[in-house]
Amino acid sequence: MELSLKPSQYNRFPLNGILVKGPSVKNWMLEIQRMELNLNRISVYPLPGTTANSVWGCLIVPQSVIVRVDLEQNEICQQVSSTFFIANKSELFPVMTTGELEKLFAESVWLMHPEIGLVALKETLDVSTLITLPQLASLRVISPEPAPFVPKEIKSFQVAPVDVEKALEKLEEQFFPKREKMEDKPLSFFEKMKMQFYKLQFRKKEGNKRVSKTNSSNTSQRTGEPNGFGKLMQSLMKPFNGKKKGSYSDRVEENLEDLEKRNQKQLDKLLDMLRNNPDEALKYAIPLDETGSSRGQSNGRLELSKNWSIFSIFADRQVSGNRSGGAVDVGDYYGSLKEQYRKTATELIEQKNYEKAAFVYMKLLKDDRSAADTLAKGELYQDAASIYLKLLNDKPKAAECFVKGNLIANAIDLYKELKDHEKVGDMYTILQRKKEADVYYEQVAANHQESNQYIKASMIYKNKMQRNSSAQETLMKGWRADHDAVNCLKMYLSDFESTADLKKELNRLYQEDVHPSNREKFLSVLKNDDYRRDELEEPVREMAYEIIASSVNDNPEIVKELKYFNPENKGLIKDTLRYSIGRSGRK
């Protein structure tokens, strides 16, 4: 009996073998790894080639049924019996039962394939002889360094300070436009004649003012409508118009405006460019000095191609902010340029282009304060502070910008220099350095007390240093020293939240700190509406009666104070009034 394979449209047996074609064992291993097969759960059988001493590939037989494998170029096999495999989409002829196949192919694993025929596979590939594991180095395990402490919350942060001059240099290098030469090709004789010929074809505009597309002072005053000569030229040129876009008059007007624009003076071009393309115009702009010394007669034709280095931040300013030169003589254009520069700066601010707006103020208008204010408005606090400090010597504004820009170290140095101890304390508080902050707060409180401002000193102790006892002691000093005594005592007593404690303190004050020179001031304190509580009303009334009784001989008018402590007693009020009238009559 001769066995053979025939093609089939279907697989009649389970698919449980994989053929990898190629003689390279390395390739077999790579394919096994790619298909994510476990080497411990498969058997690999090398397959002989069709010629002597050649290898066709290998057969991979998993221990369990293949569920899902990415085969790609590899081929699946049918498992006819436990030891017999045939190619995919094929069938045996003649047909044999499983029992017959088990009996016939019992000695080893067999594969029947159209390319290599029937092959007995007696030996599996020993992977352990092919794979060499790297030698493990002997390592001494040591304890790692402790991990860096990571706080659970950020209490403060600050920006690393930058030198003031470096900040200004960065501003000029990164944000300010570099100066370039304006191309200026003068009109030829033929072009000038052409321009005059074009002008003859349009009507002149009546009046002193006119509006043109270029806004140039050199542009002829015309309406844009052709005159009689222009209409004649239009009719004559109509046969030659052909497929050209627009009418003859439109093309002539466009060419005329182009020629006129080229014929403009340099400063006219600059003004036009500032109106229409400020970003480009800033490359050619001319600085003006704030004193107006650049006004006057222009010496010949001005070239807008000077090197910006003569207008640098440091070259045209001294430390104090005074100019040492750098402006250009612009003649009668001074007012127009200044007005247009300011308009351009305003437009740039509206566009939130604060750096270029600051450039206009500082480099072109020599207005350092407006430049600094603009940068501060754009939250470019370090650059603004550098200008306030270096060019304006305005240390308070510079310090304010340093604070807003979180450059706390710079702010501390300036506030120390300004001897603003409270601000220094505030800066140290931001940095969570309470000890240093309290040193400066203590100086502030001491200065307030020296100038008899005890309430301000108490607020420093209470709100800045969280030392309530010191605040109370300071207020009591103010009461005893009779400096704003009533307000000091009112603030002192407002700190008692418990009615019982307040009652006890009022009694102590009345016994120990009230004497003829301050008893009427104490009476003013007792007039507080908060003291009309049930537990306080009676003892406060008794104190008031005693003070009024002891003071009535020296100050009869004091009896009028009785109404504040007995508002419901109408008879007492009448008696008080009668007593006052009687005393006045005796006088």
C-alpha cells in the first residue's frame, strides 16, 4: 500500500503543529520568541532537506492545543494521530483509521509534507546546548542612600535672581528688533517723467487737506478720478487693454502711487510704515530725545541705516538715566514722529506685545518710565524692575516688581537698602523664615512705640508676629502713657471674648489704672454698646456713676453722660437737664 497526500479545501484534523522553514537555528529561536511560545512547553524537531546533509526547517509541537498564534510566514500542520502530522489543507490517500495510524507510526513522530515527503523525527532539538546564559557576577549588596525628602506641600517658591544688567542685555538681544538698512532705490529720469505724465491725467483735489492711500506728504493732491486728458488717454488705450485686469485709469493710478511712494523722503516712508506695518518699521525707526534737541533743520538727506549700537541701552544712557547722546536730527519731523511712536506703542500694548511697546518707549522716545510701566503691565516683572533700578533709580517700584515676579531675594536686598523693615519682614515671611522676619518686625514695632504710635505697634505684634500678649502689653502702654488712650483701651478690651473675663478686666482696670487724670477717658470707653449685656450692664453703670459723681464739681457738664447708661429712665434725663440749667444760672 502506498500513502500519498492530496490537496483539500478543508482541514479534517486538529491544527497542532507549526512548520518554520529555513536552516538557521537562530531564526527558529527568534520565531519561537515572536510567537510567544514557551520553550519548556514545546518540542522542536529538525527537518531534513531534499538533498544530503541539508536542513529544510523544523517542526514545533506544543504540549497543548494551539489556541491563538501569530504565524505570519510560518505554516500550520494537522495532527492526524498522536505521532503523525500532515501538511495544512491536505488529506491522506488511501484513508486510514486512527488505530491503523497509531499502530503503523508508533516508533517516533512522523511528518508527511509535499516538499520533503514522509520523514521520521526521532530526535528533538536540545535547546540547552545552543543557548549560553551569561555568567552572573558576584555582587555585594549595600544599603542605598536615603531618598531625598519630598514635602507634601509647597509653602513658598521664588525665581532665581538674575543680574540687573544681564536682564537688560537679554531684553535688548531677545525682544528688541535689530536695526536694518532701508532699501531706497531713487527714481530714474524716465520714471520721474512717467510720474509727472501720470499726474496730468487726474483731477486735483480742492482744499488744503487730502487723503491718499499712502498717507504721504509728498503725494499729489488728487481725487482719484481721471480729468479730461485722462479720459482721452483711457479711450485711446482701450483697444490695447486686451485681457489686462482693471481699467487703464486704475492701472495708471496704481503705478502712480507706487512711483510716488518710491519718491518719498526717508522719514515719510518711515511714518507710512509705522502706520501700516509697525513690526517692520521698528527695524528702521529713529530715536528721539525727550528734551526735543533733535528738532531743527535737517542736514541734507537722512539715511535710515545707522547702526543700532549707538542707540543701545547702555550707550545712550548714564546710570542716573540721563542721556549722553544717541538721538538723530530729524528736523521738522520731530512732532510727527513722536506722535506716531506713541500711537504705535499704544497699539502694541493693545495687541499685548509689551516687549516691542517697551522698545518704542525706551529706545525711540527715551521714555524709560513708560517702558518700565509697560513691561510691568505685561507681567515682565524682572525686565521692568531692571529698568526702574538701573535707568530710573526708582528702588521702591523695582522692589515692587521683584515681589510680583517672585524674585524675593532681590526684593529683600532693596527693602533693606530702603530701610523698610516691615517689607523685609514680609519677604522673610513669604520664605517661611520666621526668625529673620521677627527680627525686622520687632524693629518696626519699636519705631512705632518711639513715635507714640502704640496701636500700629500692637498690630505688628498681633498680625505679623502672632504675639497677642505683646500686642496687649503695647496697647496698655498707650493707655498709661495717654497717647490715643481711648482707642488703645478700646482695642485692648476688644480682645476679651468671654464676658466673665471682660468683667474681671474692667474691674481690675477701674481699681488699678483709673485715676483723676484719665477717669473721664475711661468713662468714654464704658459707653460702648457691647457693655450693655446682662452681666456687664450693672457693674459698668456703677463705675460710670462713681466717675460722674467724683468729677461733677470740676466738670458739671459730665452729668449729661448719665443718659448713656440709663436711656430708658426719662426722669433721670429731665433731672440731669434741670441740674445743668441750674448750674448755668448760678454762674
